[in-house]
Amino acid sequence: MSEAAPSPAPMAVGDMLCFAAYSANLAFNRFYKPLLDGMGLTYPQYLAMALLWREDGQTVGQLGERLFLESNTLTPLIKRLEAAGLVTRTRDKVDERVVRVSLTEAGRALAVEAVCLPQSVQDATEMTPETMMGLRDGLNVLRDQLRASPPADAG
């Protein structure tokens, strides 16, 4: 009886770029969780609030586009922020199909607590701002290239 040829082994998980990005995301979530718990926010809620702190009164569509989230994911997130008293949702005066999200006074006040979060990440990583911006830029290129590529054929 002849021995079967060895099957090709997939790349080791530790060598995969996708695993490096995935495990870094898990580490970010673990790092941010206690900080955001104290603010009453989840990480996706923090990202939505960060967009609103920079530009209040955005539409749900604008927020979804900037966060890469579909409305069926974003709407419940915004409803929870509204229930917490951090934002309000109103119909656009020109086009009632459009919903605008605006900060409340409590939502604006929360920005003061959140302003230290980027520095906390920098302190924890011990990276220079230039190194962090280089990583960010590289990940943005990676994301944009993957989003622009057609899905791989699994066949």
C-alpha cells in the first residue's frame, strides 16, 4: 500500500496578516472596555459619538458610511445612545426620509471624558505618534484595497 502524498498545510495562524489584525482588534476591545464602561459606552457607540463630537447633526446614512455599518446595525446602536440621553434623532426638515443624529448636553459633556482615550492608547503601546499614524494609514490602505476587491472564489 502506498503512502498518501502529504496535503499542503495552510499558513500558520501566527503568520497570517488577517490574524494579526483580528487579534489586535481583540486587544483594543479588551483595553477600551474598562475605560468605556465607566462612560457607559460600548466601543461601537464610542466611535459613533466620536464622529458626532467632531461634526454634530450627521445623518444616520453619513454615520453608517463613515463607520462601515449597515443601518440595521447602526439604528439599534443609535437608539441605545438616545435611550441613554446622549443623542436625539430627528427627521430632516427638507427630506423626512433622512434622520439626523444630534448630541444632547450630556452627549457633549461626555466628550470631555473621552478626550484622554487616544493618549491612553499611546501610553499603553509606548509607540510614537508617527508610528501609530503609520500603522493607521497602512491599515486604512489594507481596508480600502480589500473593500475594493471582488470576493475571493471559494471554489
